[in-house]
Amino acid sequence: MKLQSRHLLGLEGVRKEDITLILDTAISFKEVLERPIKKVPPLQGKTIVNLFFESSTRTRISFELAERRLSADVVNFTAVGSSVSKGETLKDTARNIEAMKIDMVVIRHASSGAPHFLTRVVEANVINAGDGAHEHPTQALLDMMTLREKYGKLEGLRVCIVGDILHSRVARSNIYGLKTMGVDVSVCGPATMIPRNIEALGVRVYYRLEDVIPQVDALNVLRIQLERQKSGLFPSLREYHRFFGVTKEKVDRAPKPITIMHPGPINRDVELSADLADGPHSVILEQVTNGEAVRMAVLYLLGTSN
Amino acid sequence: MKLHLKSGRLIDPTKGKDVVTDMLIVDGRIERIGQSLSADRSFETIDLKNKVIAPGFIDMHVHLREPGYEHKETIETGCASAAAGGFTAVCCMPNTNPTIDEESVARYVQEEGRRVTGGLVDVYPIAAATKGRKGEELAPMAELSKAGAVGFSDDGSPIASAELMRRVLEYSSMYGLPVIQHAEEQTLTKNGLMNEGLVATRLGMPGIPPIAEELIIERDIILLRYVPLSKYHVAHISTSGSIGCVRRAKAEKLNITCEVAPHHFTLTDAAVESFATNLKMSPPLRTKDDVQALKEALRDGTIDVIATDHAPHTIDEKEVEYAQAPFGIVGLETAIGLSVTELVNQKYLTLNQLIEKLSINPRRILSLSVINIQEGETANLTVFDPEKEWVVDIQAFKSKSKNSPFHGRRLKGKTIGIINNGKSWFV
């Protein structure tokens, strides 16, 4: 079985079969993670560069571990202190690194479309580890893997993404992936953080958590960035927490337990209360483990298809 | 120079003329106009069967980049591009370095234009409305108009302050020259990269809402009503809402005109899906409904002018991430092709109306002399083939820059040549 594309740039337009293939493959890699020796050989001899133009700890570590566990050679490139700060263009950086004979590039970048640009200037397989507010496909895949594990299937589930949808690549990738898999998706957040025409993507919009909580199986809670307050999108963290923070008090009013997800890192007691984050219905650490498995699956499927 | 233009279709909207005719041109002057003229061997004969002869086209919105940004374009390469695109005149925008905000720079661009083209392409400066285009103090408009400026604009930036805009309108009204507004309420467009709407939402791109353009136009209309003797021209109009504003102001008989760029009536924001940076311009590509509104407005005369907003940038400047790329695309060499393909062939404009929007109306707005196509007059002519099909090849561009989203596009309608000030250029 092969994926349709030789890159993973996003989940918009990715076929149901391909998502299923990645999720199924991830299950067998998750099993590898349970072994005493967590290493398998499929990418032996392959060289992968993690090109990170935006600070990230957990995604980069997650990718790096996934790459090493597949026996690939790994190089990390972070923009801080690199040639980029000396004015080198992304194109030059990428071409120079490619001239060192690499096979795959994992890129995180603050600009939407940067991974797409990369596919036009290098030959390597490109994996998007987050581009601007556009997509973060492996995050959505690990979210889907976590939900599928918990419920046995995705189709028919009801998921609400809560928070700053406007700036969230996690939200977009989740919307595309979940919709393709037959999940009922809604979003909830302050009106200033709901992008225009989002309903056209087939999601319902809520402005009150109380209205959406009784309607869903899971809440995917996004991190709120404090700097959005300065740009006038919300008045204060206190108000945000009161009205859009996911708390035990609010979810306890639901007729049945609600699964709590968060892409991390959490602002505890801001967008999500600590008791919920650590509570019995939280799958947040499961998401992190599944992130490993999903990234191994993606790297494996793309890296062995050439 | 002795030319025998043979069997061309002369369309002269000012005289309501549309006839197949011959024309003899000697040293830049129209010697004879008439059917089946004979000319001796000293004349070069150009067969113009099924080709259109029109009063010379002018592109009133061009960034020639010189002085200051000669790596993108020079007056020489920009004028060569204009000639290849069928324009006998261009207006150069003042966002050069130094800015065209004082006499010497205004004179320089005209003289350099004459020097490099020998008069084939007239270069008319649009001067800055405010010093340094900073939106703080009035530019010396009287001196600038004496030095040949044909309009005032801070193009690239709006004249943001309502107070200063009022003063610009008042001051410029003494000289009868238009104030050309880049209508953008910048507090609404901060960090914006493309039209705000479904496509931007899908792509996670910061949006430029249509209302940012409409707010400034509506505000300026209120100012114009208060300063009715001034002339106000909207640059590169792009939204359906803006069209509504201009249409209502025109119904009120205010001194308002506007222009549209070919890319805005040809492409929509859906194209940005590719993240190709040659789709990044300001104002951005809008929606299908906006494109439809622009075409209707061209048809009903709400839009007076087609102008390209020719904005050269080098390949290196454009071959970067979308957010990092500069705004703007080149347009001189695809203007006729896009206009004929999108407007004439789709029956929004007749050839006569197209010529009005590329020659008659812009010259009227800029208070330039009417081109008189009759015996004894200087020939200022554009010749084009409205039936010629061709494929855009950026490598064939005369412009120094190749930043066009239309590479590989099949168009109908192409320049054959131009004649101006005793000079001629033919394909």
C-alpha cells in the first residue's frame, strides 16, 4: 500500500484510504514503542533533516525520536543562530542542505505554504510539521489515532475544537482530517478568533461552551497565546478562562463523560483546568505517545515509497 | 521614417470612426488617410489586414523602479516592456528612491524616458501627494505640476489621514490634476497576505478584507463631496463593494474615476491555493463575485480605465515563502491579451470601448492632449491584432522582471506595434 502523494503537506484533500493507511500503520509502530528495544531498520541509510524555523520542543523531539527509531540518520537545523539569521533565503538554505544528499525534510515554519514552496525547490520528500496557521497534519493524525483507539472508530463521533481557531493549524488539519473520516466537527471560541466563512468547511460554530458540551464526545482544547490579547482579540486571560476555559464544572453538566484532548503545551487553568488535564477522561499523554507512532508511520510510508 | 500602413481597421472613439483604411506616415506625421493609397518604394509597407489601429495606449499605473531599484526595472527596460505591450505612454508611480516628490526627480524620469526611447514611449510622472509618501506634509504640488507631474499619489500606501487627504484634494484642485488613491485602511490589513474569505481561512493566511478598500473610498467620497472641485481617482479597484461606492458617487456627478488592473478581472483568490508568490499583489485577488462586478462595471462605464499596476520584482525577491514575498506583478506585456480575452471576447466591451479605457479615458483624467488621428497631426498610434492567439512566455518579456502569474496562459489579442513622436516599433 502506498500513499497518493510523496509529501505530507496537509490533510486537506488527503483521501480516506490514505488516512486509514497511516493510522493502521501507526498501530504496529505503537507496538514497537512498547518493546524493550524500540528500534526497527526500515529507514536505515536514509538521511532526514528537521528544518525548524520556529521554536518547538515537543514536535521536534517527537519527530527526531521517530526518525531514530526507524534507524534514519538525523540532522537538526534550527533557525536560531543559523544562516537564516544572516539573511539566507529558505530556498538557499534548503538547496544547500539538499546538496549534502538528504532524503527527507521535516519542516516547521511560521509562514503558511512554506512546505509547499520547499517541494518546488528540493527533490526530497517533505513533511509539514506546522506551517503558519495553515496545517499541522501529524498533530491531527495523532488526534485521530487517539480518538479511534478510544472509540474503536471515527465515523459518527462528535468533536469540538475549542479556542483560537483563527491562528490554529491544529484546528485546520483536524477539521480536514476529521471531516474526511466522517466525524461531526464543531468549533467554539470568541468571535474574534473564528475565521470568516469557516462554516463553509462543514463545521458548526459555537460561542458558548455550555451550548456545545452536551453535543459532543470529545473536546480538543487549543492553547491560547497571550500575545493575542495585545492584538485586541480578547480582553484578558481571566475573562477567557471564565467563558472559554474548559473546566470540570462545565463538562460535568454533560450527560456522559467527555474526552479531553490538548495539543500541548497546556496553560493550566487558562484554557483547560488542571483537574481535567490530569483527570480520568484526559487522553493528553496518550496523544503524545501516539504522536510518536503516527510520525513513524508517516516517515515509514513516505521514506520507503521512492 | 516613411510608413505605409495598409488596410488597417482604424478605430478612433473620439470621432466615432471605425473604418478600414490606409495611412501614410512621414517623419512621425500623418500625411494621408484613405482607402487604397499608393506609396512609392521609399515607404516601408506594413500590411495591417484585420489589425486594429487605435490612438496610442497609455498605462496610467506603472512602477518603473528607476531611480533606486534598477535591479527590478529601469526606465529603459520598462519602456521597452511598454512598447511591447502596445503602450505609447506610461505614468510612473512615485515610490522610487528618491521619491518623486520634488521637481528634479520628476524631470529626471521624463528626460530619461525621452533619452532611452527617443520619444517612442512618453513617460509622465505621477508625483507623491505627500513628502516622502509619508502621509505627513503636502508635497510641493505646484512645483511638481510645473515639472510635468500629471497626477498625485502615495501609491503603495494610502493617504491615511482624513485631514491630510482633505488638504491634498484642496491643494491639487488648483492645478486640475487628479489625486490617485491607493485605497487601503491599513489598520484592517496589518500582516494581511491575501483576500479575507473562505480561501484564506482554508489556507490559514492572514486576510485583507474587502472593506479595507471600501472604507477609504467611502471616506474619500465624503471628502470629495466637501471639496467638489478636486479630481479623485481610485487606483486598482478590486471589490464589488468599492464598485458600488464609485457607482453611487458617479450618479451624484462627483469628480470620481477609477481604474482596474487586468489581473483583478481575470483571476480569483482561489488561485492562491498554489502559494505561488506571483499571485501576491496589493490589493489582493478577490472572489468570483468581485470579478463579475468588475466586469459589469467595465461594461457600464463605472470603471473608466484599465491600468496594469506593473510592479516588477526579481526572481530572487519572489522565490521565497509567500509571507516574505513582495506584493506586485508585471503587467505591461499581457494587458492587451488579457483585456481582449476576458473582456472583448466575453462581450463585456467592444473594441471601441476597450480603446476608450486604454487611451481616451486615462488621457482625459490626466488632462493630456487628445490624440487626433488626422492628416497633418503627429502619429501617436497603437496597432494590435485582436484575433492573434499566443501563449505568454515570461522569458520573452522585455521587462527586466518576469514576475507574472500568466506564464503559459493562452491569450487572444496581441500588440503589433506602436508609433509615437516620429519613432516606431513593430513586432
